[in-house]
Amino acid sequence: MNGPPPVAARGLVKRYGRILAVDHVDLTVEPGDVFGYLGPNGAGKTTSLRMMLGLIRPTDGSVELFGRNPVEQGVRRALEGVAGFVEAPRFYPYFSGRKNLRLLADYDGGASSRRIDEMLDLVELRDRAGDRVGGYSHGMRQRLGIAASLLRDPKLLLLDEPTTGLDPAGMRDMRALVRRLAGEGITVLLSSHLLGEVEDLCNRVAIIRTGRIVYEGTLRDLLATAQTEYRLRATEPERALMIGSAQPGIEKLRADGADLRFQAGEEAAAAFTVALGQARIGIAALVPETASLEELFLGLTGGESGDKSARREEVA
């Protein structure tokens, strides 16, 4: 597709005194992507999004939205066709959902006021539009935040942890809404530490660890990097271990209780079973186990799960 990409970050850096929160981040979001920005809590996701939306200035580097730089061309100009929220959306709690949307539409010039009912229907809040936002659940406020973002008829939607704090039903509904928006041609940049959410929604991902990008590419290519590990149960595990140690292509062979575990390609694994048969060793089970997205994520982030805070590097 012609034209600059929805998001292009190059060498993006953010320092807070001695703390290096974002460390030379490069990433590109292409038109039509549902792009997952993935990392442990504290890894730099939210700080990156704040710079992308012009809420804070980078210490170094640049970010462009459809070719427009918020620092050089001004936030208002750079955010044309862009919407979203960082952390949780904020509203006037004593105003109704509809009145909050009307105020936002007026701030944008008033032309989007005619879309308010359509957006309330889209996020399934039409029946509660007259209620004060202070009485909304967390999930309802998240959905109102998306409705507010969509009033601008954006081509790019940035969402920071949109399902955090939602119950399972709320998470399901939010994911269905993101899929629906992507199906309508909106490019979505989705920050999350929930691996199932990313695997369910995203076609491309970037993984950030302690402020640095450690992977950017398609989710399919990331999953394809996973090596297959086999679990083998043999009638004579000690002899099987000796035979496997001499087999080409058998790696990381080890005993695991009554089983053996090893990594290998299909041909090497097949040759191993033939060798065991020739040695008259019975095979009770041979089970291939491919690494999950969670295991790949933990490998790339040094074992930091999405529920733990990442360490931030200090500038010497």
C-alpha cells in the first residue's frame, strides 16, 4: 500500500533522570495490522505509547504517524486520523456517558456529534448512555473510551491494555470489538501483557524487554521459531539414552523421570525410533511438544512473565 505507515518509530529513547525507560525502540505498524506491543509490566510499553501520541516528548529519536511527527508538526496535526487511550480512559464522573461524548465531539469541532448514537451502539452502551459515568463498571468505562476514540473516525487506534481489570465476559466482549474494528479496516496498535489476547487478535507483534525491542515481526514467524521437543517413553530408558546420545540430530537429550526428552527435527526423531527398534527397545509413547507463545515470550524476556515488573536500566 502506498503512503507512509501508520506508525514508524526510529531510535525512540526516553530517560527519566538516571532511568532509561525506552532504549532506542524501532518499530513499524503497517496499514491493516492488528499489532501487538507485548512485554512485561514496566518494560516500556506505556511510555512508548505516550510518545507516539505526543503526550510526552522523546529524549531522542522520532515517531511518525502517517508520516507526521508530533514534535515537529504539532500534536493536533500529527493526530489527524489517530485515536486511542493510554492506561485508562478518563471522563467526567458526574456527567452521563452521552454528555461526555458530546463534550469531546464539541472539542473536536462538533462534526462528530452525529456519530454519538452509532458509537454507543457499537460498544453496546446505548441503554446506559444517560447514566452517570461514575456509576459505570471498569469494563463500561473501557468501552466508552473506545466509543470516544471512534468518534474521530480514526484510521489508527492505539489501545493500552484495553482488557486489564475486566472479568472474563468483559475480556471476551472487548476482544470481539477489536476484531470487528479491524474488520472495518482500522489499523490497531494494541499494548498488552496478556499472551492469549495477543495470540487471539494480532497478526504482527513487537516484544519489548527493559525498554528494548527484542523481536518484531509476524506472529506466525515468531511461533515458527519454536523448536519441537519430544517426550519419549521407552521400555529401557537407560539404553535408549545411550543410543540417543550417539544419534545425529538429537539435541538436549535428558532423562525426565520415567521419560526421555530431546529436541530434533522430524527426520532425526524418526531415525532415533528406528535405532531403538533395531536395538529391540520398545516405545510406549513419543509425543511432540512445540513451544507455546508463552514459552517463546519468557525466553525473549529473560523469564519475566507479564505479571512481574521488568527492571529498568540505569544510565551510568
